[in-house]
Amino acid sequence: MSEIIVVTGLPRSGTSLMMQIFDRSGTPILSDGIRERDDNNPEGYYELEAVKGIVKDNSFLKDAEGKVVKIVAPLPIFLDTKYKYKVVFMRREMDEVLRSQEKMLVKDQTSEREKFRTIYEFHLKKTYKYFVDNNIPFIDIMYSDLIKDPETEINKLIEFCGLGSSVEDLSVVVKPELYRNRK
Amino acid sequence: MEKKKNKVLLIGWDAADWKIMDKLMANGLMPAMKSLVDNGVRGKLATLDPPLSPMLWTSMSTGVRPYRHGVIGFVEHDGKGGVRSVSSHYRKVKAFWNMLTMEGYKSNVIAWWPSNPVESINGCMVSNLFQQEKKGRETMERENWEIPEGTIYPESLKEQLMELRVHPHDITGNLVMPFVPQAVALDKKKDKRLTVISKFIAHATTVHAACTELMETQEWDLTAVYHDAIDHFSHGFMKFHPPMMPNRDKEEYELFKDVVIGAYVFHDMMLDRLLKMIDDDTTVIIVSDHGFHSDHLRPAHIPKVPSGPAIEHAPYGIFVAKGPGIKKGERIHGASVLDVTPTLLTLFDLPVGRDMDGKPLVNIFDHPKSVRYIDSWEKVDKPGGELVSVSEESLEATNEAALQQLVDLGYIDEMKLDDSNEDQQEYLTGIIKENQFYLAKSYISGGKHEDALEILLEIEDKTNPDFRFLIDIINSSIKTKRYGLAKEYLHFVRKNDIMSKAYMDTLEAKIALGLNDGETALRMLQSALKSNPDAIEILIELGRLFNSIRELKKARECFSKVIEKDPDNAHAYHGVGVSYLREESYENALDYFLNAVERMHHYPLAHFHIGETLALMNEHEAAISSFEVALTMNPDLPKIYRWLIDLHELINNTKAVEFYRDKLKTKIIDEKVIITGLPGPKLTSVIELLRSRGFIVEGDPDKINEIDSPLNNDILAGFKQRICYLPENLIQNLLSKYDYRIVIVNDDVETVSDYLNSKTKLRKSSYNPDLIDGLVKMDITARIWLGQQPNLDIFYINELEDDKNELLISFVKD
């Protein structure tokens, strides 16, 4: 049984960027292309519609073996433990995540920023706990580190996931101009 | 000779309260209860928040909190898109009847809430729907009164028990007269309250009949029976109980003033019958899940929110136990609804689960009772009884009737079962949200604020704000030190004017305290008190602040007001005790601390202060006992270990000294002793004394310019020594990476001002109001901060006197 690579993290933490890296590495991606590329993710989202319904139905996982699938936090807690996983956990400074989300939603949420910060903290905690409790291996990749020093982070990724590509080849994906919502 | 079986009769009276019972016993109106109290032990049974009966009675029958047993609220999701009355389905852990079944004991369990459908236990079970005369929304008549499936186990007892039921129509006028002596004056057609009373009497009588029948005809080791009638009578008629509440109709008052008394007397008569059916080897336990306000604490209005009537519940229920090996005529303290199952297990010499939240009440026994433990009853692999299966059709009719009953009692809103799907969906969403709120409350009650906050943030909806959710979000944010979140919600609450100004000010004060802004906290609390001078919570917070800044008389005034309004408020007694302790008036302090723990036994800080007071009174052995109690309640407070080490040293118990030293090593990493206070003559002389006794004290209060020095991140980073002087204005910057013992030298502001003036070569008598203001502000801020830190070990010193000096030396030494 080949493992499923799950790319997770809070929305706007660089999960799509990580999917692009996997795409470049030639690892099969489980996505349906329903969500189209836009200004917020010019290279596309690499998402699967069925992931949204994971709470009630996680049967799509049977098609994910040997592939990479993006499942934002905290939805990985609804994974089916009968499969084997490796998880790439994208992390980004919370303030940047919140600002990036606000920009994407074109919504001023400053009056609720602490609420969302707290909810996301809980989501992260819950997701990590699930991985630890179920002995699912994961690595953290900081979005800022990935942008600043792609070689080092991608090296970690290649080692963790056993990818066949070179660091140089995959680093091409990381375009610093995408790191645009930082203050 | 055959060993006699020690049976247990457990009686549950929902909402029974000592305040009323004590009066009735004194007047000879509850003789059966009095005989138990005189020949057994009595105590208060602390309830849990939220005080909602199905959650509480399940905690009572399992020994765990609601977030663990899973029975939440009055109604539950039926798993098919609808709701049903709370049932046995959602209970996730074993109840005592399962545990006894596993160990071969036979139980009769009658009408426990919730217990439908019944379980196939070793013994008999009659569910809480047995007495129900409704089918759907229709009332069944006597002659075609069916019994729903899942109500009786074993099924073979059905015919026998059915015959015993008393229908509300059987309760004729004469039977209602003891409750409403002037019933004839009522127009029964217009006023449905007599019908309601008939129904309560019929239900209680039916439960009693099933109980006596099973006790008489079945073999049993435990009989457990639950009556909801006192709760129902109280919700309906406590508002007419004497003395007459303001703004009540005099005529109605006269008509219904005897109803609640009648209910208690009626229960005593049922109790009398049960007591006559048992022998001396049977232990009797009577419990209630919460009390019921019967005096000036009765609310004037019931809030229009789900479960609003629960506001009438008082925080303590009753506990009575009488039987072989149980103390006679004594009171016990510190019992909780969580302790009932562990105590039952101990009575049967069965092990208590280490995973239970409650504890066995070993203080009820004449002689020390050994308690056995197992990790968990959930891991015991023996049959304990399964839920009996019930047909869909029967389930539906039963549920609708049970739901209607809850609507009638005001616990849930009127259903919209006949309305459109959309309305039903909305109703269901509301019910689920409400249950999530109760779950969050249960987490809060268990000190799990993170878990509560996670739920509350999910269910909160700013487009349709619910003040209850918002209050708990703000409080849990403060408890988890998320002050930004607390401020964000308080801002929303203020902007939308959702709560009273007083309450909002109190919340702001709590946030300010967390952020070390003592001045704002004080200002907010004083403002809150102005708009609501009777609010207990504000008075308590303000009293604590006054204690912190040594405004001891003002503190006492606040706490005394609370005691006047709520004579059972343990926090108020504790607060007065602290004020006397700070004044070194030890006997008064001790008196108040003892009063506090009598009212709330599980109060580690009060036990700690009892220990501290006794130590200062040179009652070393007694002090040790108190610190040991405090330690069992809070084993993480280093200061308790230090006191125990010092006291055992004084009585030359080297073994204990070593024991507690070893324990303390596991609790702290690095420790600093901080000497602080206003930089006056007393502070200087304390430092001089320590230096003269060989201690190295780093820092110098005479370098007064340091008071205004900019703050460092780690204020102690440059300090090499264990003992340091730190100006008061920097105290609140102490980082949590160290453990601290703090010596606070009390001096008055004017003396210090003179002292500082003389040091700066000003004339001693020159009055410097700016300096005095600055010192006052600094002292207040520091003391408020210190008062809020639970882990600091603080030693206050007023005068250098011989005996005090030795305590000081003992306090600062390594």
C-alpha cells in the first residue's frame, strides 16, 4: 500500500505553493481543477472539491494512494487511519495569514482578528494532536523560510518525502514575488 | 455464620435544599428525615455548572463530569435529523448499576434521569418515562394507559408494575388539599395549576409504588430511586413560598404558599415508608443534585433564555447517609455530586476508578475505610448490561411526550414539529448550539477553559448575539491569558450595549488585572459598583483588590456586604480572613478561613491560609495538617512545600523535611527571593538585618533613581545573587521562568516620602504631593499585580520584631 502525501496548513499558508513544488517533482496530484487560478493564486490552487465533504465522506482517499492531496487544517483530523500518510505542514506567521485572508476575501476583519487568530490556533493544535496521536509523520515548512532560503527547505522536503527531483529544479517554483502580503 | 449483606438504599430528590428542610425538621414536619440526620451524617453536595438535572444525575451515577459522560442538556440529536428527550443513548461511560452488575450485585434502579431505554442489568430497571401518561401530545386515560417500550427491565415485570401506576386523574381534590388548603376557591377550569399539582403527585406516587414493589418482591443489594417532584413543585410554586416576594399578588400568595412545604412533607412520608422496609444493616443515602433558592435569593424574573428556570437553582444540594459504620449526628464537608458513585463503590468494597472526577466520601465512616482503586471501569471486560432495543414507532411517541413535558416545565422552547422543514432545521440547529453551550460550561466548570473557548468561538454568532456565550468567551479568554481576544469581544459587547454597564466594567477590570493595569481595574470596579451596588461578583473582586493594596477596612466592607446578602459565600469569608491575616489579627483570620472551608471544602487557597495563620500562631502540628490538605487539592504550589519544610524543621522531623525537599525540587527550576516595598526606612532596615545575618542581598534601595529606570525584558538578567532588592514599580515585570519568594515590607507613604526627601537633601518636613502620588500609584500597581499571581510565595513584614525576624530569616533562606 503506497502512502498518501497530505499537504496541510491554514488557508493562505503556502499550501498551493507546496502543491506546485510537488507538481514540479512529478509526484501525481489528486485534484480536480474545479477551483480555477486567480490573482490570489496565479499558479492555481491544486484543490479537490471532495475534500470539503471529508467530515461526512472521506472515501476519496482511496484514489489518493501514491499521490499528493491538499487538505487544509483542521480537516486532516477526518482522515481514514487505514491508509498510510506523510504530511507536509505549511506554517506562516499568523498575522500574515490573517492579512492574506482578509485581502483575498476583500473584507476588513480587523475587529475579529483575535477571534480568527484563536480559532486558527485551535485548528493547528487539533491537527498536530491528531498526527501525534495516530503516529503520522509530518514536517513543518515555514512559508517565510521557504521563500528566503528555498534550497534548505526543499532539501528537507526531498529527504522527508523521498522525492527524486533535484533541489535546484524544485526551487525554481518558489518565486519571491509571490510573498506579497508581508508588511 | 452467614455474613449479613450490607444493602444500600440511594434516594435522589431533585432540588432538595437544606434551608427549607432544616426549618421543617425543626417544626416536626419531616420526622423521617430528622431521624436519618440525627443518626447519620449530613452535608452539602456541591453541584456542577451548568446545574441542569439530566447532566447532574448522570454525573451522580457515573462519577465523571458531563464532558466525559456525554449526557448534555435536556434534549439530544436523534441521529436522524430530529431531536428527542435526553436518553441513555448518549451516555459514554458506565453507571453504578453497570459496575454493580459486573461484580454480581443486584440493583433496583427506578426512574433515574435519564434512564430510558432501560438496560439489561443484574436486577430491575424502571425508566424515567414509567410515570408518563402522555402518548405523543395526547393524554392517555386510565383504562387505556399503555406503557412505552424500553421502560421496564426485565419485561416480565411489566404487568406487575403497570398496575401500580397512579394516574393524574386519580388525584382527587382531597389529595391536593394538603398542598393548597383553599383549593376549593380556585376555578379549576381557568386555573390549570391544580391539574399540574395533581400530575406531580401522581408521578411521585407512581415512582414510589414501583420502588416499594421492587424492594419488597425482588432480591437486591442496591435500590436507587429518583424523584423529580421537589424540583417541579419548586419551579412552579417557590415564588409563593413565605415570606411573600415583592410584587406578588397577595391572593395568589395565600392560595399557593403551602405548596412547596406540602411537597417536602409528602416526600418525608414516602421516605418514612421506605425506612420501615429496610433493616439496620442497610445504608441509606439521600442526595439532591442542586438546591433551590427559597429566600431573598429567589430571582425576581426568569431570564427568557433556554434553561432559564435553572437560575432558581442554588449551588448546593443535600447529602445524608445513615447506616452501619457511618458516623452519627455529624456534618461532613466538601462533598460533590461527583462523589456519589465513588462512595457507593466504597460501600460495596468495590474499587473506585482512578479516571473518575469524584472521590469516595471516606469522612462519613466511623473508622478509616480502605479504598481500592482501578484505572478505569471502562476497561473492565465483564457484561454490565446493554440498552434494550425499542421499536421506532414506540420511540417516537415516547419522545414526543417527553419533549412536551420539558416544554411544559419551561426548560426548552415550544417545538415547531408541525411546521416547515426549514423551521424544524432552525429549531434543531438551536438545540444543538444550546447543548454545545452546556458542554462548554461543563468544561469551564472542570477548569478546561481552552476546550470551552474552542466550542464557544464556533457557536457564537455576532449577527444574533447571545450574552451568555459572550460572557463566557470573555471570561475564558481571560483565564487562558488571551487578553487581546477578551478585549475584542468586550469592545463588541460595549458597542452593541449587550450587557449592563456594571458587568462590562467588571469584565474590563478583570482584563486590566491580567494586563497589570491595576489602576484601571480599580477604577472600573468602583464604577461598576456605583451602577450596581449589590452585585456580589463586583464586591468580591473589589474586596480582593483592596486586600492587595492593603486597604483592609475597605476590603472588609466589600466582603461583609457579600456575607450579608449571601451568608454561604465562601469567597467572602476567605476575603475577610485575608484582611485580618494582613493585620496580624490571627484569631479573627482563622475564624473566617474556617468559615470559608466549611462552606466550600475544595478551596486550596483557604486551606493554605489556615495553615499560614496557624503557623504564625505557633500551632505547628495543626498548620502542617492544613498545608497537607491544601497540597492534596493543589500539589503544584511550591509555597506549600516550603511551609511544610519549615514547619517540619521546627518540630525536628528530618524525614519529612527531606521528603518535602525532594518533592519541591521537582516543582521548581530556579528560585529568586525578591525584597520589595516602598523605598523607606523599614525596607532599608530589613535589608540591613538580612545582610547582618550573612545573606547577600543584591541591589540598593537608596539608589532611588533606579525607580525610574527603563524596563528590561528580563529584569533580573543582570542579578547574580539569589536574593535581590527590586523596586516596587518593576515587580510586575518579573518573568515566569523563575520561581519567586517575595518579601514585601509595609511602610506608610508619608514616612517614605519624608525619608526620600531627606535622602535627596531636601528638608525632611517638605511635603511633596507629586512624590506621594507617585508612591501611592506604584504601591497600588505592584500589590494588585502580586495579589493576582497564584504561585508567588509572599511574606509581608510590618515591623522588625524578634519573632517576626526569625520567620523572615526562615522564609528567605535556601
